[in-house]
Amino acid sequence: MQILLTGGAGYIGSHTIIELDKAGHTVVVVDNLCNSKEEALRRVEKIIGKPVPFVRADVRDREAMDHIFKTYTIDAVIHFAGLKAVGESCEKPLEYYENNMNATFVLLDVMRRNGCKNIIFSSSATVYGDPAQIPITEECPKGHCTNPYGQTKSMLEEVLKDVQKADPEWNVVLLRYFNPIGAHKSGLIGENPNGIPNNLMPYITQTAIGIRKELGVFGNDYDTPDGTGVRDYIHVCDLAAGHVAALKAIEKKCGLAIYNLGTGHGYSVLDVVNAFERENGLKVPYSIKPRRPGDIATCYCNPAKAKAELGWQAQYEIGDMCRDSWNFQKNNPKGYEE
Ligand code: NAD
Ligand code: UFG
């Protein structure tokens, strides 16, 4: 199939191009580069050994999007484009709602006008809020999202469900990602956050390389085995492969389908620090800080549905994730340089 990746120059999108290519699909990328660099695509080209068609445009730009659909025969869209920083979304709610919602409205409208009704949407474990049950299955009710970013994911899931309900020709796959970390084993592409990282793994790698003095561990008084927050970390290459599996559901005309993409294992913040130190033979200085507002104690999934229906299962372990995250950081101490 020919797949349009919105936000395909970003962290998850760039890794997904490689998995799509391996599976024999062709891609087109649209990205406005508001949180990424074109260099990521140059590096993907190096890895796959072929050019990646790229259109620099905003998904909210109806004309530009229409032009893409008129130029290429797009069979399905993987919709990664969106703003994703939880803290920033609390400071700039309007920008987050405006970007994430409008980009999706424009995209869906342009898709249907051009007769493409197959979409995979990047959702998030955040839609479960403080989860009603652990491990989290897809049947677990959605919860209260404590930030505008999470709200956009939850609201857009409902929009996509309604669109599919009104017109059953649509095939909509909602992928609820748990916590992606790691990088492609080449060390050429990886996570390249702007400014001070919000997420745990880039903070760890930047501390290990000396850009940050020490890691702050946000709370050690949660009801977890060591008191620190527990999450379901998944290697970004496994997550990328999950999109290829989801395309098979689309080919089988799945209608609406929802999948958790995680490993099913929960690791605490200190488990991750220990695994990182052990795997890479490094020390990561840290100190305990107060809890971060909006954080929950424990979040990990039951990934059985994706295994049963898509034949997809995570392959990599926490040690692999720590090794590959470090490999990217050490090869790219300043991220992507153009
Ligand atoms: P990312 O920021 O690296 O990639 C998103 C890309 O979208 C960026 O390249 C950015 O430039 C682009 N973009 C944003 N708004 C755009 C617009 N209006 N038009 C065109 N391009 C636009 O983020 P990522 O980690 O690769 O995440 C991809 C998707 O997965 C996002 O929707 C994110 O919310 C979701 N997600 C990410 C995580 C995570 O922890 N990384 C977890 C759950 C869900
Ligand atoms: N943490 C620290 N110190 C840091 C950063 C994080 O102790 O400097 C802790 C957090 O308190 C949490 C854990 O590490 O317990 C993971 O935090 P992240 O910020 O890496 O990830 P979150 O689980 O908070 O959220 C991430 C994405 C969301 C997404 C969610 C899906 O940021 O967008 O995963 O599970 F929705």
C-alpha cells in the first residue's frame, strides 16, 4: 500500500517509515517540522537506501493536503501529526486544541473528498486517565485526562468513532501507545526533544552525557514496589511494527478497531535507571523530587488483543531499549545537526 504519514519526520513516524518499507509499503511524509528536523528523513533514507517523498506543509493547510492526495494515490493514512508535550499543553491549551483538533478535521475531510477512508490514529494510554484496572485492557473505561494534550487524544478518538459510525466505509484503527523509548539500532535516528526533556528516557540519556546535572525522580511515595511511578516502556521499533500490523486490519476492512500497544510489563523509574546503568556501564546521578502534578502511580497494559487479532507482540526488552537510547544519544550528543 501507499501510506501517507502525517508527522512522519517525528520520533515515532521516522521509525515507522523503516518498518513500512521492510513490509513492502511505500510512503509519503507530510510534516511542518514544528517539532522535528528534515535531517531525520535524510537518515531514514540512508537506512532504507531509497528516497522518502516529503512535503513540508501543515496538515491544517487544506490546499496543500488536497494537492498531496491529487499527486499520490494514498491507500491509508497514519496520523502522527500533533503537539505532544503534556506540560506545555497546560500553558498553551488553545494552541494544543487548535493544532491537534483542526489538523485532524482538515485531514479527515480531505481524505473523504479524495476517497481515502483508511486511517490509523496515534492515541495514547493517557485516555485511560487514572486507570480503573491494571493491567489495562481496551475495555477499560476511558478516564479523566488531567491535561489539554490528553483531552485532544480522547476527543479525537470520539470524532473518529463518529465518522466511522456515520459511514461504515471508513476503517479506523485507534492505537493507544504506552511509553515509547529506544531508537533504531543504527544510532542514526532517535528521540530528539527540543529544550529540557519532559520524558524520563531523554532526561536520563542527557544526564548520562553531561548535558543535565542529575535526574529528578518525581516522587518515591507512590503505592508501587519501590515508591516510584510504574510505566509500560516499549521500544519505538516494536511500536513502529505495530502500525504495519494495524494496516493488515485495515486491509481486512476492520471498521473500528482499538488496540493497546505496550509490552505488558511495568517498570518503575528506579528500575529504568538501574537497567540503563547496568546495560551501558554508566552512572546516572539522581535525587528524589516532589511528585509531578498530573502523574499517576501505575500504568501498564494487557497487550493480548493486539497479539490475538494482529499477530503483533513486542520483541524488545528494557535492556535493549536502554542500550539503543544511549547509542543514539552518544552518537548524536547535540541531536540532529543539519
Ligand atoms: P513528534 O513530535 O516527534 O512527532 C510529531 C510530528 O508532527 C512532528 O514532526 C511535528 O513537526 C509534526 N506536526 C505537529 N503538528 C503538525 C501540523 N499541524 N502539521 C504538520 N506536522 C505537524 O512526536 P512523536 O513522539 O513521534 O509522536 C507521534 C504521535 O504519537 C503524536 O500524535 C503523539 O501525540 C502520539 N503519542 C506519542 C507518545 C510519546 O510518548 N512519544 C505517546 C503516546 C502518543
Ligand atoms: N519521570 C521522572 N523524572 C523525569 C521525567 C519523568 O521521575 O524527569 C517519571 C514520571 O514521574 C513517570 C515516569 O517517569 O513516573 C514516566 O514519565 P514520562 O514523562 O516519560 O511519561 P508519562 O507516562 O508521564 O507520559 C508519556 C507521554 C504521554 C503519553 C503517555 C502514555 O509523555 O504523552 O506516556 O503512557 F500519553
